[in-house]
Amino acid sequence: MKLSNRDLGALGEDFAATWLVKNGYQILDRNWRGERVELDIVARQNRTLVFVEVKTRRSNTSGYPAEAITPEKLARLKSAALQWLAAHQISVAGLRIDVMALLFDGSKFQVTQIRDIQ
């Protein structure tokens, strides 16, 4: 049975959250909705707050997953990050936005983490 795009995305986000925890991150929030944008994962790595955008694809046929982060999407992510910060009282030493680019072949994920996208 082939996963729908929505189910594939949810599976990818679950995988990314688990991967982050296994790699020393603390998950603070998932699927947080701000004004006209959603943050997939908000995590803390030591004293750095990390906003993680998860992009999951079955193949690179339509481009690499991270290529979906256009300048407009990045601007919305930055806006959402500021909205999240305004809604939460949290002390951090730094902030960054990462992309978790996932390729799923039907049985396993290939993971690429792109840190601190600009």
C-alpha cells in the first residue's frame, strides 16, 4: 500500500523527531501553528533553539527535498520562529533554522540535516 503524501509527511516528521532525540536534541514543540505558517519541530540542542523544517520525498525526481525551501518559505519560517518566541518564555544562547531532508524508499529513510539555513 502506497502512503498518501500527507501520511508520508507525518511519517517523516515522526522519524525526524526521533532522529533528533537520538542525536541529543530535546523536542519542545511539534506542528506549532503561527499566523499563516506551521513549525514542524521546535527543539533545543544544548542552549541553542532550533526550528526544524522537515521535507520528505520518495525520490529526487521532482528535486531534492531541501529545494522546497524557497526564499518566501524561509521568510515565513523566520516569522513563525519569532511568533513562537513571543508566545514562549524561554532562555537560549542562540537560534537557528535547520532543514531535515528525508528520502523514503518504502522501508527506510535517508537523512540529510542542513543546519542554519539562511
